[in-house]
Amino acid sequence: MRTLILLVLLFLASRCGQSIEKNTRFKRLLPDTTKTWSGQMTRESYNSTRDFEEKLHLESVLNGTKSQEIQMTSLKL
């Protein structure tokens, strides 16, 4: 029980020195994958999906949907 109280006190003491109003910003670290195999496959899939939507006069899935919908995909093995 003493150990638990000691840990709680140490935690609270370590938090007292930090400012609560500290503005935290997260840096987005995205690697450049345009030259990798997976990046090329993703780009091809993206472009073929946009072409397919255009040929069938479908709304783009990038804009979201107005209601719930089920998306079905086929896998090429």
C-alpha cells in the first residue's frame, strides 16, 4: 500500500512542474513512398478507381456518402 501511495505522490509531483496550458502540436511524419513498389501500386489503384467512377458516372467515394453504404471489393489473386 505504501508503494502505491509513493508512486501516486511521485506522479503528482512530476506533473506539478509542467504547464497545463502547454500547446501540443503533433508533427506529421509521412515518408515519401512515390518511388517504392507499394507507392506505385497504390497510385495505380487510385487512378484506376477514379477512372472507373468517371466511366460509370458515379459519385466519388472521396467526398463521402450521404447515407450508409456497403462497399464490396474483389481481390485479384
